[in-house]
Amino acid sequence: MELAELQELMDRTYGERDRERGMTATVAWLAEETGELARAVRKGQREEQLHELGDVLAWLASLANQLGLSLEDAAHRYSHGCPRCSATPCRCPGDASH
Amino acid sequence: MELAELQELMDRTYGERDRERGMTATVAWLAEETGELARAVRKGQREEQLHELGDVLAWLASLANQLGLSLEDAAHRYSHGCPRCSATPCRCPGDASH
């Protein structure tokens, strides 16, 4: 699935509701789902981890829609190696990456 | 960009470093970047919001790589409308979505 396709899908499914609730609510949901993903990584099964990865991705796409920004453009930052050191693999000193 | 392509890109650029630091560090980075995105939504400019969207997406892809899971499979949960009510647009009662 293309990143743009994901955004369109989220817009069709949740766009109107998301806009009604507003951006702050979307940020809150994204934070909540990130927490659920963290818990699933620590003690969840594979199926739960996949579920939570999907939820975080979905809220991230919803947030991008509300901001009027493209995840494709956002990902472009990484399309030519590390945006800091420009190398692939990254050769940034220490723990600086990503 | 395809979700699978994003994961491959992150694996080539950061895979080795991510595996060295371990999954817990990746979860911590994802949480940190989600916080930076929340701040950028509240008071950042468009360019900063795009930057932070990219960083969250990048860490999410890195985490999926470390879990051995596919973001494509994760997104599939949303590919036939709302996973709760199965409708497009979502018709879940109240504030249940996504």
C-alpha cells in the first residue's frame, strides 16, 4: 500500500469524524495508541503487536490529513539515506540517529 | 512510496544500529518523536510538522522491522472500512473510532 493510498483510505473512513473532533483529539488518540503499541511490544503477542502497529499508523495518517500534509513528502526526508550524515547505512557518531 | 519500501529503506539505513540498541530503545525513540510531533502540531510551522511526521513514521517502520512485522499487513486492518463497524465512512456509535 502506498502512503498516499493509506491517507485517502483514512480520509474516506474517518475524515469527517476526525475533523469534527479536531486536531487535539487526534494527537491524544495517537499518543494513546503509541502507548498501547509500547505495551504490546513489551508483553503482547504477535497479533496484538500487528494490531497496534496498524492503529498508530492509522492515527498518524489521520493527523497528516488534518494537517494537510503528505506522509509521502514526510518519508522523502529519509529516501536518500540518513538525513543527518547522508550515508546508507547511517554513520552518524554516537546515538544521534535517526 | 510503498509501506514495504519504507521498511526496506529504514532497514538499510538504520537496521544494524537499531538491532544493536534493541527494541526498548526503539520504543523510547518512537515515544520521544511522537511528543515532538505533538509539540509541532500545537505550535510548529508546516515544515517542522512535516519533519516530525517523517520521524514518527521512520521510527514506526524501524519498530516494525525489529518486530519482524509488516506495516502493509498492519494497514490491511483498515483496508475494508472501519475494522469495528465495517462501514466507510465509519458509523461506530459515539467516540469509538478508529
